Amino acid sequence: MNEAKRISTRRRRARSALALAVASALVCAPLALAPATPAFAQARPTNLADLVDSVAEAVVNISATQTIEEKGAEAPDLPKGTPFDEMFEEFFKNHGINPHPRARQAQSLGSGFVIDSSGIVITNNHVVGDANDIVVIFTDGRKLKAKVLGKDSKVDVAVLKVESDKPLKTVKFGDSDKMRVGDGVMAVGNPFGLGETVTAGIISARNRNIDSGPYDDFLQTDASINKGNSGGPLFNLEGEVIGINTAILSPSGGSIGIGFATPSASVIPVIAQLQEFHETRRGWLGVRIQPVDDTIADSLGLGAARGALVAGVDEKGPARPAGLKPGDVIIKFDGKDIKESRDLPRLVASLPVGKPVEVVVVRDGAELTKTVTLGRLEDGEKQTASADEHDDVQQPDAVSKALGMEFSGLSDDMRKSFKIKDSVKGVIVTSVDPGSPAAERGLKPGDVIEEVNHQAVERPGDVARAIDGAKKDGGKKPALLLVSNGEGVVRFVAVPLD
């Protein structure tokens, strides 16, 4: 009987073990069937040895030296050839006065990469600066002197040329526009002068604006970038250069995981111009623009805030003959939507000089299409400001008040008091009530109101009448003021009427 019980117990245990094994197999089965290909964004790269081998020889170190004449404290003009010459020299030396200017050398270290086997090297403009001696150092230890073919501070790029007795290893550019947040990247450069160093990470953000220039559109990466990486390449995992490492965000000067690279899409056309012309030739529209906020969008009937608001049109620029006017909102340029104002300068600058471009604007609530033949930005920058016009000064009528502001005519005394140029026309703001709608929108004494809702104003009463007229028409939209500072730089300000 006891033996039978033992056999029965063993059988129950065996059945339990079998059941547990089956259950385990059922739980694990779905994991075994899971796809091997990851379903999420590209993971951080782990093995890049082959990629490094394929591009390393094309990445270079750059040493740039600038000779600076350093003058000591100015010594008094004393007669020469006297018995006291040595005594005076010793006295000046002991007191830190150096009557003889001396030169010192300032050196910067950076990175670069070769894009043409004949010796074309790319780096940052700030790496070479105004250096009078530039040396490119290759991985095999060779040091070749370089000359600058061209450089551009706006996108911080420089094109160098070295002479080599044999073809150089090169890398090619890739399409930065195809890079997505999460894509793996690799940076190669010369951090802290250590020599060639490789770091890896991902694209952590796109379209970053760090206020370093007019065309900021950086790729952000967490691949370690430090001092000395500037000018070096940021590679995609196919070994193509999709950015030039340019800046870091760091309170300590070292990498904290936020680095910025200028996209290849931004630098390729500039590099081509610097190689061919040794200077840039950017498109020029000839307008001053400002962002469109919700209040301005409401006043113009745009609905959502979008586009670039034209605050001024250059007298000699291509926009004026094409019919663009202050108050227009550019919402499309050359077939591309302008989502925010900073999109426009990049698009304009990327197009060739002389190209006819369709520009879609919103004016008085309706969309209009204008065709502008682009000028050259560099020519526009060289144009000197036209001479101030000395028209008869309008005499002020009675001081008026509206929207929490007091206005006065632009008399000679007012111009002198607030330093207003003679070319600026309109009505001057003499006081602004704290907490008023005008104060909340940043208006202050010394601002000059040139237009109210696209109507020119010359006397204080004109402003008050325009505001009253807007209120009688319903007063739901803010008043759109064209405001100038003393130098004549204008902007639009939307001020609520209530």
C-alpha cells in the first residue's frame, strides 16, 4: 500500500512538472516569434570600426597661426644718443613700459576634411580667422601649408587648398535633409589638440537656432563635441558628411551632450561659390521682416500666426519694383511655405542671383502672387544709406492721446531731444501709461508712429482719428501700428483697442 502511494505521488509530481514546462513554453513562444528588425527609431551605433577605417584618412587637423603686433605702454619721446639711454631703457623695462612694439603669435587648433583629391579642405571660418599661416596635418603625419580660397562668416565655413604630391583620400557630402531625430551619427576631429578622435551618438534635434548668425539651422547631436572639433565632419552611418561640427553648448567648455553642426544642405552651395568665385553670391530680396505673433495675425486676419511680416522695403532692392509693400505677409517663397520669419532669409540666400521667384503674400486679407527677380545680397550690403531728406517739419497740433500713449508732432526740439533722424516721418510717442496696452506691447517714449492700419499719420490728431475710426468699425481687431525708432528701423506692433 505504501509503495502504491509513493508511485502515485511520483506520477502527480511528474504531471505537475510537465504542466509547468508546457506553460513556460507557451509564455516564451511569442518572444521567440518577435521580429529581429527593431520597430523603433535607429539605435545608437555600437560598432563603427569599418566606418572609421573608410573615412579616417580624409579627416585632418588644422593649425592656424596669426601674428599680432602687441604694443606696450607708450614711452615718452626722449632724445636719443645720450649717456642716459641705458638708464631709460632699464627704467621702462622695470615699469612694464615697452617703447618697442613686439609681435606675438596667437594659435588656434581645429579640424577639417578633404572633399577633393586635388587638395580641397573644408573647415570652419572661425578656425582659420585672419591667420597668416595655416597648416593641415594628415593622419600619416604629413604637414602641408594651406591657402584660403574663400570663407564665409554667415554659415561659418572656409575652403582651403593644399598642394600634395599624391592624390588625397576624400569624403563626400550626404543629404542632411534626410536625417531624422534618432538617426545615428559619428563625429571625427581633434578635440583639445589630442589628435584624431572618434565619438558617436544620434541626431537629438533639428532646425536649432542658437543666434550665431542669420541662417541658423543647426543639427543637434549628443555625439561628444569639444574644443578642437570645430570644422570637423559629422558623418551618417553610410560615411557621408551631413554636417560640419561648429558649436557646443556648455558652461564648462567641455561636452555636456549638446553639440551643433551646420547641415550639409546649408554649406554645399556656399562651398561651391567660394571655390568658383572666392566669395559668396547670395540672393537678395530687399525687405526687412519681423515675426508674426498671434496679435499681429489677428489684426491682419491671418488666422494662425505664420509667415514673415514685411516691416520695410529697401528703396534700391528688387522687392520694390515687384510691388511688395510694408504690411505684406510673405507666406510662400519659391513654392515653399514660410512657417516662421526665420525661414525666409535662408531660402532667399540659397537661391542664385537673377532668378525670378514667385512670392505669395497676404495683403488686406487676400492672397497675391508677385514675381521678384533676386538681386545680390552682397551688393545690397555695400549700398550706402541714402542722404537724409530735409523736408519741411510738420508743426505739431494739439497733443493727442490714445491706447495709453501721448503723441506730439515731430518738431526740431523733439527730434533733438529723442535723437530722431530727419528722414523719419510720423508722430512721436512722448509718454506711455504703465500697464496700458501700448506698454504691454513694448512701445515707449521716442518711438515714432508712421502708420495706423496702413494709413500714414503726420499729426497727433491723425492717430487719434484712426483709432476712433477702428473702434467705430467694431473694434474687434487690434490696431496695427508701423513704428520706427530714431534711426529709421521700422517694425509692426499690434495693440488691442480695448
